[in-house]
Amino acid sequence: MVGGQADVKLVSNAMANATRRKIMAMLVEKERTRAEVEQAAGASMLDYHLQMLQQAGLADIKEEQIVLTEFGKNFMETKAEKPAEARKDLSGTMPLKITEVRQLLPCIADVSKFRIIARLEPNLGGALKLLEPLFPRGRYSERIGALIIQKGNVLITLYSTGNVTMTMISSEAEARAVLESLKETINKAIASGITPVARERVMVDHAEIYKYLPRTDCKICGEQSCYAFAIRLVAGETALEKCTPLLEPRFATSLETLRALREYL
């Protein structure tokens, strides 16, 4: 997977330090203010530690609040529990139900759209990977333990823990309709007990990647334009992390989407 090893290295480096592990453990309990983290973890090199966690996609700073990202939550959950065992079939899998839908942030790519977080229960654990063939543009990511599904401009990330994120959603009503369709498709497969047959994976192109880049042509990444960066990223000739403006809080939703789309490369 292009960029996968770079991501693994970033996360490994971030979690190799005792102070950063302590910060992550604190954030699992609840989001913290900078003052709370400084009091517990110390002021020495705090900015550096927080930057390392941000670059790895594990934590984010919103004003003076420090919070886990969705990837950070999923990462810590997999560390706290035994990894879900891979399943060979859908036997014993329970039907899903929607238990939560809430709006989080406007989408950077389109301010008229929203990023939604939701929850499906019970979690699918090791059965999630088996469901990839149900969706024409679905891709299971071993790295984050999630099924990434693209439906038009909507990008859905269903985690093995039951958490769901969706980008480019126009309203809560649309979010619920997408979730209902997702639930029905999965529950139909569970009821039949027949594991979907594997199929050829669909890829993304550079135009799709470009939509979620800052599009400022700042050249920080070393390319002449964001469009050129998108072309080289799809070709495997550069890494997403070279676009450092994406680490700014205002691009948080775009960065999450790009990390998900990268699973198709």
C-alpha cells in the first residue's frame, strides 16, 4: 500500500515515547485542556510531543482543547482490547442497529456539506473485512481496522469498533438515509449467512484526491501545484505527509478523507 509504511512509522515513533503514551492514555478518558496535559505530563517539550501525535493522526488541538482523532480512538481501542480475530464466514454475526448520529464539522472541500459521526451496534469486529465485496467502492484497511466505502461524493468509514464517520453529507436526514442503506445491505448479508465473493478493487484518480487538498499551490510539498502533487501521490511518487498545511486544524476533515482515500491507491 502506498504511504502505508510511512504512516506505520509515524504512529510507531509517536507511541515510542513514554510521555506521549501518557498523554494518549489521558485523552482516552476524556478530552483535556493544554494546562491539564502540561500539569500531568510536564511542560518540557510539550509542543514537540503534541506535534508528533498530530502528525501521526492520533490527536488534534482545537483551541486549547486536546482531543483524540477518530483514528486515535480506534488505535487506542485496539491497544486496550485483544485484536479482533479474522473471521472466515458471517456465522454468529448479529444484525446491526443505528444507535447514534451527530453532526461534527463542516467539510473543508464544500462548506455546505458536513462531517458526521455515528455508531452501529453491535460492532462487527473480525467480520468487517468479509463485507468489503458488498460495496462496489469498498476497501478494507488492515492498518486502521475499518471498511472505507465511497458512494458518489460521500465517504463512509466503518470501524470494527462500531464507530462510523461520513464526509460530504448535506443533512442529518441524508446521514440517516445513508446509514439505513448501509445497515440494510450488511444485515441482508448476515441474514443470508453467505460470505460475499471477493472482487477486483476500485482505485481513485488524481482529480478525486485534488478535491480535498488545500489547493493553495504553496509549493511546500516540493511540487509546482496541488494538482501536480495529487498526480504524483496517486502514482506513488510522493507521500501525503509532505503536504504539511493539511495538519492545520481547518483542514482536519480533508486530511481524514485523504487518509481514507489513500487506502484505494
